[in-house]
Amino acid sequence: MTLAALVGLVALAFAALSLVRLSRLPKAPLPPPEERTWGTLRAGDVVLTPDGDWLVESRAGVDGADVFALRSGRSRRWLLVRPDGKVALADDPPGSTEPEALKGQLLDRASVELLAGA
């Protein structure tokens, strides 16, 4: 009986030693945040404009341009991004890819920041 208790104590000591060694291992580094571009922007991501922060709800294509449905609280906007670099923030869903024809405002592409969603 004493031999069984002694073997049990030695096994517990080894288990404790193993746990202490494992707890000292460095934690794995977090992966770098995914970079967002107009091509990789998707629902759940965030668009920062001079007008405020917008959550991307959906993405669609109209005549070669990308149209993103955005929401901020109860406000809703549409972001039109053309391949030639023009960006417009529209109050109504765009029926045309011409930013000048939209009711809204033209944005400088450098003033818009894209962030990955949570």
C-alpha cells in the first residue's frame, strides 16, 4: 500500500512539473490584421469617410463598378467605386455608374479608409 502511494506521489510530481513547464511557454503571436482593399471589402467591414464611420452591409457590381450598401445607425448610404478611381457616397441606390449623376458627394479616394470587421 505504501508503494502505491509513493508511486502516485511521484506521478503527481511529474504532472506538476510538466504543467509548470507548459505554463512558461510563450504564447503564439496573433496573426497580423487582414489588409482591406476595394477588392477584398465585404459585409461586416468598416468604411471610414469624412462623413463618419459606416458598416458594410452588402456588395454588388453595376457596369464594372462596385457598389457597397453602408449603414451607420439608422442612416443608409451607397458607396460607388469605379475602376478609374472615382468614389461617390450616394444618398439613394445608384442606377448609374456615373458619380456625377448621383445624389450625394464625390469623395477623394485618399480620404476613405477601409478596416476589417470584427
